[in-house]
Amino acid sequence: MLMNEKNTPITNAKCIYSVYGYITLPVGKSIFLKIAKLSYELYEDESYQYIFEPFYEVLEGLENRTDIPGINLELKHDKYYRVNLTPIFISNRTFPRSRVEARKLLKERNLNYYSPMLWLMDSDYTYTGDSLLLKSQNFFDQLTEIKESKNIYRHILYVLQNLGNRSNFKIGDILVNNLNRAIMIKMYMYQYKLVEHTYYQKLSKNVGRSKIEISIVLMKEVIFLYEKKIITLNEAMTRLGIKSESTFYRRLKEYRNLSKNIV
């Protein structure tokens, strides 16, 4: 890439404000992979720059190629600069200052000034072009922790959660860090796909196991209605075709136990 005023970093001005977040790839409902750090810096002469710092050790572990819009990752730069220019990653996911509803949109995010990056950070907005999100470190700090477990499904989630957060941690005697993160992501993403399918299949089979086959969808619906006291015990048993209260409660306990394994 040829250097010009749009990608040459600012070095001769005083920075008066900065903020950063992480470009994040979600996997399912529980796993979030940091693929790059994105920083914004404002200088006292009103110039500004965005800085992209890709995490190649994460990107190289993904099965499918994941691009950051507007950034040529094939160049393998440690940092990419966008100077006095809002990058495509931000502009595609936000709105211009001149938009009629701009003030309302800022107010919804508790902002009293126009800041595309802060508006996008941890917002619920989803972009149709890809599944990438912009998340703060606070978001990662507040994620519900998936603890290490002998349950293989939860163990895989635990490992992927730490891999995605770029933590250094141990799996047995193996120290996981940036040197082996890519291969570990490849291994555990593959296992995640296999085990996720197996667990959902197991839940479907086990809930409907025994003398009477019960649809997993029906079981879920009836238990929801029963627990919300919308239908009585007898009505729930009738809908499921169960004649014994002890059988019903056994099925209910079995369903709850199995559901805990699905994150």
C-alpha cells in the first residue's frame, strides 16, 4: 500500500482524547473472538485517526476467511491507519452527523455529542454485510464466565471463551498463548461444531426417550406453559400423553438437567 495523507500516522500533534474497542466475531451465543483492536485518537488541532491492529493469531485459526471491511489484511501490517477519515468499518455501521434522526439516535446511547465509534461500541445494532461487532473491554470483563468442567461441551466452551479473549491459560500441561493460539482455535472450533450437534441431538432423543416418544418441541412448550401456571398439572400430563405424576416429574427433571448443558 502506498503511503499518503490518509494512512500516514499523525506524529506532530498532541492527543487530547482516545478510546478503543475490539472488532469481534461472535460464535453462537457464548463465544466472542477478538480479531482486532480498533482505536480512535483526537488531537488538539482537531485532526484525528483510527488505528486497526489485527490479531493474526486469531484470524489464522478461523476456518473461513474473515475480512475487516476496508482493510487489506494480506499486507500483514501490525497497524493500519485511517487519518482524518472515517473507515468503512465504522461508516457502514453508523450514521452521518447530518442525519435527521441523529440527535435521537445519540440520545438512545446516552451520548450528548456525535461520536460514531462510541455510538457503535457495545450497541445492539447489527450490520447486514457481516456478523462483526465492536465490543469494549468492559463487555469482555462482564461476560458470564463458563468455568472449566468435565462436561466436554462446557469444557470446549471454556477453552474457546479464553481463546477468543486472547487470554494466556493452561489446558492440562499445555500453556496456551499467541504462539499456539491459531492451531488451538482450529482444533476447538472443529470440536465445538461436532459436540454442539451431538448435544442438541442428545437432548432431543433423551427428552423423548422411554415408553412414549415425546417431541422435544412439544415438551419444551408444555413445560413452559406449566411452569408459568398457564395450564394445570393434569392438562400438562394430558398434552404429553403421560398418565403418571411420577413419570411427569421424572421427565421434567430429566429435561431441566439436560437443558443446563445447552449454553
